[in-house]
Amino acid sequence: MKKHTKGKLAVPKLLQIKMVAHPDIAANMEIIATALGLTSSTEVIKVALHHMVQREMQREAAGKTSSLSSQMIAGRN
């Protein structure tokens, strides 16, 4: 049975570790969840990742993409 956390979204441990490395993701997740009324951590993760990919694509178009970002974008094509 899944552990229900009252008032907070349950976030998988691996994602928690990645969020420490990328604090902008953690900050954006709460904003996105509140703005869109999302209640599922899966929904929040999908929206946050979509937002991150869109931002990286904008950086790539501006010529400011890091090699890691380029690899992530290339991997999804």
C-alpha cells in the first residue's frame, strides 16, 4: 500500500536525489502543482519535465545549451 502524505506530494527517492542536483526543478514543481491544481506526483513530474525540456530547447535555439542538455534533447528524438 502506498504511503499517503497529507498536504505534500510523495516524490520518488531517485527524483528527490536529482532535485537536490537541480534545485530549479524542485522550486518549479511546487509552483506548477499549485497553479494547475495537480494532486498526483506523477502529473507534477510530467509537467515539470515538459517545462524543463521546453526551456532547454529555447536555450539550444539561443546557442546557450550545455553538452548535457544537448545529450538529453538528442536522446528524446
